Amino acid sequence: MLKQIDELIRIRKYLHTNPELSGQEFRTAEYIYNNLKKTKANEVLKISNTGVVAVFESEKAGETTLFRADIDALPIQEENNFEYRSVIANVSHKCGHDGHTTILLGVAQNLSENPISRGKVILLFQPAEENGEGAKSALAHSFFKRLVVNQVFALHNLPGFPLKEIVIKEGVFTANVISLTVKLTGKTAHAAEPEMGQNPSVAIAKIILEANRHVNNKSIDPAFFVITAVHSHIGEEGYGVSAGLGEVHFTMRAWDKKLLSRKCKGFEKYINEVCSAEELEVAISWTQEFNSSSNSKKAIELISKVAERSNLSVSKLETPFKWGEDFGLFTHKYDGAMFGLGAGEETPALHTTDYDFPDEIILTGIEIFSQIIKEIHE
Ligand SMILES: [Zn+2]
Ligand SMILES: [Zn+2]
């Protein structure tokens, strides 16, 4: 294994240098595909445009386990000066998916050297995690329609946690998230006579205040709910014109999916009422939905068992993470879990301009996944 670490770091740095946005991971998928073709996978195939799947199968019947890595980067300009920095302007791996991909490629190498004795292991390199589209399109692919999966696993690196620490939580691990765009159409008028038009600014102000009224940002509370205004725009920068158009965008999150859907309905009703009172046309569209990752007791027990056996420290989270992860769609459908892998207390936060995936945790990720495989397939 140690012999391979240089090669794995080289892969991670290659991916870091050549990031691609959600849904556009064509070269990344090609690179992964070519890499997997060199392994002893029984089948390597491309799914959903930019996704890649490798199947390792034993002749003996047994369970099927799926491991997923996300492969997309973010629309963020990298602010690092190291040699392998992103060469693509305004695109970089700021969520460490370059590292997650490398870990799963390492698992593929391991599976080639140590074939499983029963069942089937599926490695899924999933595109478009960051916009919530990837898991949905992968699961809709005919490959998954003909597949019976017994359990699924994924990991996410976690800056702010000690290097190599395994972070687990039974039940909800990441939040349910959904975003919405509200577009208002009124009528412009001379700025001296706003009464002659329909200016959407008051409606937008009311909608933002209403949103804030519902915030319950206490993560310990099962009724946790956060709605955040992320963007707004009214009219043009012309001082003679009363605005006739406006829009406001929000993102919402909650631990409880039912509570979230109740909040969505209530908010939509409020927006329609305000717009009707202000005589504005309104178009509401919902986007970027993430199901919460829900971890089964069985999967969490297995992760902590193999982590302890590998002498890794394990910490149990009190409350879920507030971010969304589209792996939630997998744990909705199959038994399984997502766990965290400590990326170092000093490592910059995910999605910040100077973040970089720490190579020291590549082998830790491979070790945990490989030990899970041993437990189920040996
Ligand atoms: Zn991310
Ligand atoms: Zn991520």
C-alpha cells in the first residue's frame, strides 16, 4: 500500500489542477475511467454523462455494497500559490472532491490486489454533487434500476476536526436543503410618480422580513430551521425610474423533512398573498434540493468497529451538519451511512478560497472503506 501513496498523491494533484464544474466533469470522468480500466474491475462504465461506475464481483453470491465519491469542483477562484493550483479561472476543488475521488481510486487498486470472496462491490464516481443533481441522475440511470444494493457508504473530509479522526452520527447527518427563486413583475413608472407603476421593492422587503421571522437557528432543536436570503435585485441603476422588476433568492434547511415542506408551503402562500395585495405578478421556482443523509445504526456500528480496529479516533456528533449533501438520496433508498474524516483543525473551511484537501488522509479513507469491504465480502 505504501508504495502507492506517491501515485495517489500524484492523482489527487492532477485532479486539483484540472477541476470541472457540476455536470461538466467530462475530462475528469475520462481520467477516472482510464484509471479504472487499468484495475481488475469486472466492469467499468460511464453513466449519466459524466459519472463512472466500477464493478468488482466475486464468483460467489453475496451482498452488494456501494461506495460513492463525488467528483465535481466549485465556481471559486483558487487563492493558493502551490505548484498544483487550479489552472482553470474561477473553478477549483474547494470541497475536497479531488481527495474523495482519489480515495475511491485507491480502493479500486486495493480491490484489484485483494479480490473479494463473495458478493459485489460497486464504486460510484458521482458528478454534480454541489448542485444536488448528480445523485438524482445517477439513481435514475438504468444501471441502478437493475441493481439490488444492500448497503451504501460515503465519506466527507471535515476541516476543523483533528486529522484522520472518524466523525459519525446515527440518524440525520446532514440537513434537508431546498432553495427558491422569487421573481416579481410590476410596472415601471417615472421615479417622481411611483404611484403610476407597481414597484416590487416593498413586497421584497416584506418577504425577507417574513423569512427571518421563521428562523430557528438552534441546531440542538429538532425543529431547527434556517432560511437565508442569498441574492436580491430590484430595477435598474437609473434614478429617474421606479423599479418594475425584482427578484429575491433564498435557501432553506431543516433537520425534519416534514417541517421543511410545511415551511415551504407557508412561505409560498405568504409570497402569493403579498404579491396579490401589491398587484404584482409572481413566479416562484424551487431548486437544488438535498435530502438529509440518514445514517442507519447498523452502518454506524460497522464504521466505528473498523475505525477502532484501525486505531483511529472516533468522535460522535451531537447535532447534524447544516450543509446539504446529495448522498442523502442514497441513504433514503438504501441502508448505509455517510461519515466524516477529519481534515485537520487548521485546514481552511470547505468552500473557502484557500482550502486544499490534505493528502495525509488519503490512506485513512482507503483503509476505512477497505476494512468495511473486508467485513462484508470476505
Ligand atoms: Zn461542497
Ligand atoms: Zn463536498
